[in-house]
Amino acid sequence: MKKLISILSIFCLIFGLNACKSRGNQQADTVIEFEFQLATGDNSRTSVDWDGTYFGVVPCADCPGIETRITLNKDYTYHISWKYQDRGDETFENSGTFRWDDTGGIITLENLDRDFFPTQFRVGENRLFQLDREGNRITGDLADKYILSKIEQ
């Protein structure tokens, strides 16, 4: 009888340890799955139909405004053009590639001199928000003038 109780005790101990081990793995799987969901969560890059052409007239220090047009392509290339209002018909243009930041919400236009042209934009639903040189959203009375809206082509 003692032998049977010993065998049953060993069996229960092994079964109990396996149950704890299985439960521990389930918790680890849950954590891994949760971390995966955080890493692939919704952001502008993955959730917004961001490719297309955007247009707006941004403020200018010595003219009525700067007509700005940016086309973003799915292959991470862009084309940008500026035209200073009331300064003739000259249009400035540039093309290149852009990259997304780690959050998937901000793009940086490559191949532009950031001392003269804005290079960073926050991507929203059918909008680009021009950012300042430090990558912050422009605030103040003219903040809504630094938004480019998506246009149909």
C-alpha cells in the first residue's frame, strides 16, 4: 500500500509540475503575442491611404503665400514643387525618396536642404502637417496654414 501511495504521489507531483509548466508557457505566449500586436499596431504608414498628391498654400514672410504640392508614391519616392505667389511663374521642384520614422507617423523627405525647405511632415488622413525644423507640429495662429490636403488627380 505504501508503494501505491508513493507512486500516486510521484504521479501527482509530475502532473502538477507539468500543469504549472504548461500554464507558464501560455502566459509567455500571451506576452509575446501582445508585444507583437504593439509592434504592428495601426499608424499612418499602415492604416492611412497616404500615397497621392497633397496641396496647400503655406505662409511666406514676404509674399502672399507659397503654393506647395507634394506627391508621395508607394515606392517611397516623392516629387515636390513650390511656387511663390506674386513673384512670377517660376516653380521650384525636387524629387527624391522619403523615409518613415519609427512610429510610422512622420515622413522625412530626403535630398532637400532643410535650411531652406521643410523636410518633415506628419501624415494624417488625407493631410500632411508640415513640421518645424525640430520635427514638432507648428502651433499658433497660423498653424492651420501649414496643412496640405490630398487632392484628386
